[in-house]
Amino acid sequence: MNGQSNPHGAMMPAPGDWREPDRRFVISGPARPRDLRDLMGQPFFALGRRSHSEPLHYRTRQVDISVTSGTCGMATIRDADILLWLGGQIVDALNHGLWVSRHVRFTPWRLFADLGWADGAHQYRRFHGALMRLSGTRVATSLRNGPDWQERAFTWVSDLRISHEDGVALTLPAWFMEGVCDCARVLSVDPAYFRLDGGLERWLYRLARRHAGRQKEGWTFGLADLHVRSGSMSPRRRFAAGIAMIVRRQSVPGYTLRIISGGKLPVLRITPTVSSTGSVDNRVSHTVASVTHDTVGPVTEIPLGEFRIGSQAIVFEREISSVTYITNIYTLSTCTPRARLHARLYIIDTYAILRRATTTLQQACDVFRPRVVEKALGRAA
């Protein structure tokens, strides 16, 4: 058999050997999950905790992606944990000179142990639901598929069989196998990623891992571009508020996030907490990534309160009229960056003054209202 030596001296299978139809890959040991670069930062999965049935269509000058759901809904980014784990198992086997196949067999407890899932009835239901959605979600993409990519649609898993005796048997798509068998297309995943609860947080980590990597300069993205790239079903304003909340918590492992100004719209700057000269997907650029064309000028961090979305009404009786305050995202595109910054700070200061005033009025009402009631009762008596 043809093969090649890995750095440890073992014979590695030839790149196309996984295509042999009669071969089976049985998973028995632990392995660190790996992510496929092509899946990171692209809208391949639903971001919500609950699945939806709305199709995803994403198109740029470089790539076309179309994702449609099955009867159980679209596969979510949490469901993709299974693919990351399977990818890690395949990479680990290749690194040890073992033969692999896209026809895979494993026991659920092995996946639970590697990903930190609790071994209980709830996790088995989650696991079963994820497999159903992965097997029903249909994907068509021009990435590595040539001009007839629409005719090469696939599901994330197929030929799915689950039994108490044999565990889980499934077949991975050739598109996925071609990616994970190419060491230049896979990246390791921080174990803390699997403890992230929010779908947007997970998507941001994968985006950062692909583009920013461990480069000291990090990477910069326009918020409008991120909204399109994520495939989020939320309106852009709510999406921006979600980004701001994640920036406030700094919950993306291994990276620091900041919202800054400098162009027509705010942008997100992602920098690694530990820098390295390791390779990433693209070189660092100070232009907003991918499909947008705005250039980031002098950077100024934007107060996160500017991205809070909400409203609260304080209503007083009789003489005092109702007061409502709402915080929105302000876009002052006709001003210079410095003028926009001063205007935003003025708006935020004005909002703070109004809020303190309404709080003071509310406290005054709380003090005087009982006295007014007592006097009225005394007159009635």
C-alpha cells in the first residue's frame, strides 16, 4: 500500500485511502476535537439554541452557500460539536498512521466523555436530536465543489443507524472528509469553547480562531458584515446589541473583543490574549474583512452603553406626566469621526442626566404620596 511517513516515523495512509467503500472507521479512544477552516466564520449552522426551518443563503465574490432544513429543523452550531469531535478523531488517527474512512462507528459515551457532556437521559435526547438535524440539513456550497456545486449538495451525516448493541453508525460527506484529511485545513479548538452556551459566542470564537489566530494585531470586522456572515435571524440592531453584550462579558475564550469607531459604521476588533507567529487563514489587514469595503481609520473605542436596546417607562399620577427613555444605536454618518464621538458622548451624558432626574422624581413621589393620602383620609373622616 502507498503511504507516507509522519513526523513520528509511522506510516500514514495515502490521502485518498479513506474513499475505499468497504473500509470502516471504529472510534475507541479519546481525541481532541478539530474544526474545519471552511466551516469557521461562515453561515453553515443555525445560531439559536432552538432550531429553525428558514433556509440560509450566503453569497460573496468568493463563495456561495445554501443551507436548507429537514423535517426536524436546521442543524445548530451546538449540533456541530459532533462534527468537530469526529473531525478530531479522524485527524488523530491519521497522525498515528491509522486508516480512516467516512463510514464511522462509535459509542455515544465516548463522545460524551471527550466533550464533557453529562451521561444522562437529557444528553442522550440532545445527542439524538442533533443527529436527526445533522442528517436532515442539506448543504450546497461552491467551496471546493467547482462550477456545478449546486448539483453536489450533501447532508452532514447520512446512513444513520443507532442501536444498543452497535452504538452509532453513520457516513460523513466526502466534502467534509476531504477537508479534515488535509492538515492545512483543520485547527484545534479550545476546550472552553464547548462550555459556551450562546450560539453567537460560539460563532465568534470560530471566526476569531480562523482569522485572528494568535496574531498580535488580531483582526477587524464590520458589524454589518458580521451580521450577514453569521446567518443570524435577528435584526441587525438586536444582533449588534448581542455583540456588545459579549464584548462586555469578554466571554470568548482566548480573545479580547472591542467595539471601535473609525469608519462609517462601528467595527469589532478581535485580538488574541496570547500572541504567536503561528499561521492563520489570512494576513492581518486594516480593512474590514470579506464583503465590505469600509476602511478603518483612527480607532476610538465606543462606549458599550450605546448598543443597549431597551425601553423603560416611569409613569406618575396626575400632575407628573409619563417619561419614557430608549437607548438606540446612533449613526451620524455625515460627521467626522471626532465629531461623531463627541455627539455620542453628549447623547449618553444627556441620557444619564434624564435617568437621574426621573429617579429623583420617582423618589419624591414615593415620599409625598403617603402624606397626600393621609390628608385626604383625614378630610373624609
